[in-house]
Amino acid sequence: MILDFNSDMNLLKQQFFVLLVMVVGVVGPLAAHNPGEISYVFQQETKTLTLHCTTKSIIDLIQYLDPEAKRLSTIKLENYREEYVNYFNDNIELCVNGERVALVIVNSNLDRHDATIEFNLLGGPKTWKEVEITINSFTQIYRKPYNFVKFELEHSTQKFLFDKYSKKASFLINNPLSGL
């Protein structure tokens, strides 16, 4: 048997290339994160809202709120904290039993690709019977925004997907929970 080193090496290169294409094709889409896809996790037990997005989402938001920021070569996100907190309070409306719940920022991590902003939920009744949520965030900024909303309640979980045309949902809680 005669081995042709060049053809064996070419075969190995081809196999490696096919494997690389398969890995990038499978893992690439899982790692990608669209700036127009924002998730909101409301936790009844801890009375918090955690907003997950990309740093680019926050930069796009700041540039929407302050068009002059588009001219800057660098944007310090912490300098715009008040602006984006006000924006979320204006564009996220949570009502529990008909009472509006305010958002107060407690933490933000905006220096990575996956950015998070954590809010405490203030106000509202102690017992949750009816929840109404309206989210308009990022609908002015992106052509196709998707706001993924999840309520982690004591005995259940509620999930919603909002876009430009569907921004509101309400639900009843069968077993009222002590809450806010």
C-alpha cells in the first residue's frame, strides 16, 4: 500500500473545514444576540425586574434619547443613567390590582455584550390578584423589536412576547400571593 501524504493531508484539511463549518453553523446562532431582543424577568418573591439586553441596545437607546450622542467617539453609559431609567419608567407600565408599580434602579452591568439592569418594584398592593403589563420599550428604536416578558410568581410562571403591535397583557392570579 502506498500512502500519498499530500492527498491524506488534503483529506484532513477538508474534514477539518467541514467540522469547522458545522460548529460555526450550530454554535454561531446560539451565541448571537440581536439588540432588538430584550427580555424582562419580573420576580414576585424578590420584588425585582431584571432587564436583559445587549450593550448595543443601551447605546442605541441613548442615541435615541440624545441624538447628539451619535457624534461622540465614545459613550460613557453611566453618564446617561438617569435618562435610561426615566425611559424605562415611562415605557414599562406594571399595574398590580390596578395600582401602578414604580421601577427604581438598583444595579446595572452594561460593560459586557450581555447587559443587565436590575430594578426594585416599589408600590402596589401586598396581595397580587390581577397583573397588567404594558411594554413600549425599544419599539421606537428598532424596526422589529421583540420584548420577552416573564413573570416568576410564587406558584406559577407567566410568559409573553411583545412586539410593535402587541404591547399589553393582563392575567389573573388564582391564588392571591403576598407581594409588593
